[in-house]
Amino acid sequence: MGKALEINPHYADLHYQYGRAARGGGDAPAALAAFQSALAINPRYAKALFLSGLTQYEMDQPEKGLASIQEAVALDPGFHT
């Protein structure tokens, strides 16, 4: 996925997918950084915001995590994982 990010670093979904892979592999800091990169490109990316919140919560940042999750739901009330 690194090569794809090199080719098109402005594609939010690639950052999101990288974050999912990093999170699944147990690398929470890399996952959070990837989700935040996706959100820098598209601040209304509810999925990235939601997983960013879960990751923040798991990294002992419960207030930030909850705020991110609430924002994701506010952006897309029908959102579900």
C-alpha cells in the first residue's frame, strides 16, 4: 500500500485503508496517523473519523475518541461499521 500512497498521496481512501491495515496489525499509532491523513484530505470522511475515534479510545484517549465517534455519527447519522 506504500507504493499506492506514493503514487497518489491525495486519495483519502488509501490512507483510510492503510489505517485499517495498521490497526488490524496492532499498530495503533500508525493507524491513527493514517486516519488523520485521510481526514486532512476529506474532513467529512465518517468512516475514518469513526475508526480514528476507536483507535484514540484504545490508546487511552477516551475523550478524544468519544468526540471523534460522535462527530462521525453527526456527519452521517445512518453510519454503521
